[in-house]
Amino acid sequence: MRILRFFRGMFYSIVVFIALYAVERLFPVRFLNSHNLIILGTTAIVSLAVGYSCRSVFDKWFEQAFQRAATFPFQQFQYIGIGIILANVVGVPILIPLIYAGEYALGVGILLILDVIAVWGAIVIYRAREKRENIIGMEPEFVLDTSILVDGRILELINLDLFKGRVVVPSFVVKEIMQLADSTDPVKRDKGQRALKVLEQMKESSKRLALVEYTPRGVKGVDDALIQYARDKKATIVTLDSNLAKIARLHNADVINFSEVFVALRPNINVGDELTIKVVKEGKIRAQGVGFLDDGTMVVVEDAADLIGSTVRVVVTNVHVSDTGKIIFTKVAD
């Protein structure tokens, strides 16, 4: 840690020295020219003092700069790159004559100023264009993950025209589905094949669906790639994965978690309510029967093991709610 602090202080001191030397060369004074060694020594001492004493301030500035840069969309970096190239195309012809004239600091200073102007100009132009596109009303985009395709209910939601915008499946999601479909694990293979079937049906039934090529940058895993895509394209992630939804929200990405939506839409069932249930199998405890509501909620029926295959009226006796869902306990109505 001490070595790192030493090198950070040295780096900041060098930066301060270059800045002070450039200022001295930009504003030449006769005294400075006649006492060059004294000025260089004084500048070096001041630079070391500032670099080490203000190390924590510089650390904070760099940290804030990197955090801010991490939030920039990839397209904004493209604008900045083009701006810097143009600045150097303009600045180099100015720099070369100044170097031949011995005005190194002046030439470098002008080039740096042009680069800074180019960076800020690129950011302003990008944000102005982004704002204009948003005002015009750019079509919203919804990006699907693997879990929502494996589930399959997204097909019905798209057919109901609930998504007023473009529905996108990136290439890396399709690749993950293909890997699942080719898996030697029968459970994973079944999920992958089911997701592929849903994808094919969506392509046939909806004009909104688009399969897009996208190469993630510097991230590993489909979840991180989805978050990166959503932030780059201002898209909304559509998922059933609660963990992905939580991480996406931490990264300020828009997300619709249909696990939460389906739970919110479940009917509010209380003790004493009557339900009509088809008993489909025997319960864990002897003499119990088990059925399911339309939303998949399990209903346990007392003394109904001999009613498997029958549809019966039941009365709710208890409702057990947990993180994994809801179980309703009932008895056959009189």
C-alpha cells in the first residue's frame, strides 16, 4: 500500500510539474529565461509538495472521473473518439511549425486545449442528439432474457399487444438457448428446446420481434451482457429472474420482472372462500389431494386422496405465503 501511495504521489507530481512548466513557457518572462535552472528546481519542489499533499484530492477526482466514464454509453465513446481525431487533424499542422520554432510547450498546450474542447463538444453533440430523438418519440425497446422465453407465457403477452415497441432478443441470448438445447442434461435440454419453440412461434406471429447482433464489451455472463445492452440501447429488460432484476436496478437499467407481475395479479384468496379445484395427485401427507389454480398456485385438499381426477368444491382453511410462493390449504365443501 505504501508503494502504491508513493507511485500515485509521484505520478500526480509529474502531472503538476508538466502543467506548471507549460504555463511558464506560455507566458515567458525575461527573469524566467535568465534563471532557468532555479525555476526548474522551484517548479519541481512545488510539484512534489502539491502532488503528495493533495494526493487524496487527486484520488477522489480520478475515482469520480472513472465512475462517470463507466456510465457513458458505448456510442458516446465513439463520438469522443471521432472528436479527438478531428482535433488532432486540426492541431498537428499547428504543432509542427511551433516545434520547429522551439515552442514545444505552446504547441502541446494548444493541442491539449483542442482535445479538451473536442471531448466536451462530442459529449454535448451526443446528448443533444439523444434528447432530440427522445423528443421525437423513439420507439421503446424491450429485450427478452432466457428465463422469460423458457417460461413461454411471453408469447401470449406479445400476441395481446401489451408491448408498445420493438421486442428484441440479442444474439448472446440465442446462443445461450442453443447451448441449453444441445445440453446432455435432459432438464436443460428440455428448457432450451422449449425456448426455441417459443422463439419460432413469436417470429411467426409478431412483426415486433427482432433478433439483433450484439457483442458485449468487457463483461462475462449473459446477465451482465443484458444489462450492458439495456443501458447502451435505453431498452427495458423483460425477465422472470428476480436476481437479474435486482442487479439491473442497481445499475440503473430499466427492467420488468414478470415474477413480481404474476404474483401481484394472483387472486386474493382468504380463509372461508370457496374454490373449484380438480384434484390431480396425492399429497405428501396421507389422504391429502393436490390441485392447482390457473396461475399455478398449489391447493392442498384434506381427505381427498380418493378424489384424484375429480373436480370438487373446496373451502379455504389456511393460506401459507413464503418467498417461493403461496400454498392454499382447503377441505371439501359440505
